[in-house]
Amino acid sequence: MPAAADRLGPVLPESWFQRDAPVVGVELLNKILVSQNAAAEVVAGRIVEVEAYTEDDPASHTFVGRTQRNEVMFGPAGRLYVYLSYGIHHCANVVTGSTGVGQALLLRAVVPVCGIETIRSRRRGRSDSELANGPGKLCEAFAIGLSLYGADLTSRASPITIVDDGTEPPSSPLIGPRVGISKGVETPWRFRVSGRMS
DNA sequence: CGGGAGATCCTCT
DNA sequence: GAGGATCTCCCGC
């Protein structure tokens, strides 16, 4: 955990993530995602949009049971589930709930708060509003790849963590259907702080 | 600015 | 062998 992140606030403990995804999802809004790569480049962003996926949810990767890819979703909460989407982009999720239950929250958008120059260089050519306003874009901005599969977000020693800087979750989050899925569209498990759905 | 299509390849059946 | 928890570019308006 980078020293620069220490001043942002305490790391969220595993117990905090050990509740059902839709519950954690709303509270995860306004928390801070922090990452540091091998070159000691630190970037941080405020989480502004997430989606919940649970085991009995036909849209979830865990709906079919345990597989090699989704294994980490059945493990302890507070871990990072990374997968390759459409053969091109990575998507990052935070594992929630009890161990043995396959659920997670897809990180859909963050607003950069630290390391903006590093993010701009990773997302070269994009306007500031397009730096991390999507699950694939977010992973590029934070250099999240499969090497971070299973990373412990609750450990201060981890290259990627989630901290609480004291900002409250929004009192009236926007709630709506999840996007990009063909099943489970009727379940309103997309959560967002105020602003436009991107 | 909004809609549509292509890219691209891994995962599971 | 099919189908994606997406993004970007290129059109047309």
C-alpha cells in the first residue's frame, strides 16, 4: 500500500464486504479505489458506479456454479475478481458475501482523485471525462489485469485496495437496470452517484 | 450527439 | 461452437 494512499483514509476490512452485494453496492459508492504498480505510480479514484451480481442471478458468472474463472467469487470477501471481456477489455469486481457464496460487485466507473497524469498517459488521447467512466476504461486507467486476479483489497500491503476517506455514500443513489446483459435485466442492481449514466 | 457495427478471444457446454 | 457484465470509430443528423 502506497504511503500516498495512507492520507486518504483507512482500508475497508474484510468484514465490511461480508454482506450481500446489493447492500454493499450502495455503500461502496464514494469509497476510494487505490492502486500502485511496480513503477510506484499511484492512482486513486472515487467509485461512482457499480453493479451487483449474485449466485442465484442468471446474469452472474456464478449462476452456473463454480468454474475455474469464477472461483475467487466463491472465496473470502474483499478480493478482486478480474476477467477478460469480449476478448479485449478487463473488468474488475469486488467479491462480497460469505465465503462459499458466489457474488461480487462490478466496478463500472470512478472519478480520478490522484495520479491524474498517470491515468491520462494510460488513456492517451481521451478527454478527462472519458478516463474511467466504464468498466473496461477503469481497468485501463488503473492498470488492472489478470495478474491482479484474487488480490486482497483489504490488505494495506496489496497493490490495490479500497479506502474510506470519510465521504458518505449518496443519500439518494440512482438505481436502475444493469447494462450489457441479456438475462436478469429486470433486477435493478446498478447503483450510481448523481450524474449521468454513462 | 446518437446509433450501429466490428474487433477479438477466452470460457464453458 | 456459441456467446459474451465493452469500447471505439464512423457515420448521419
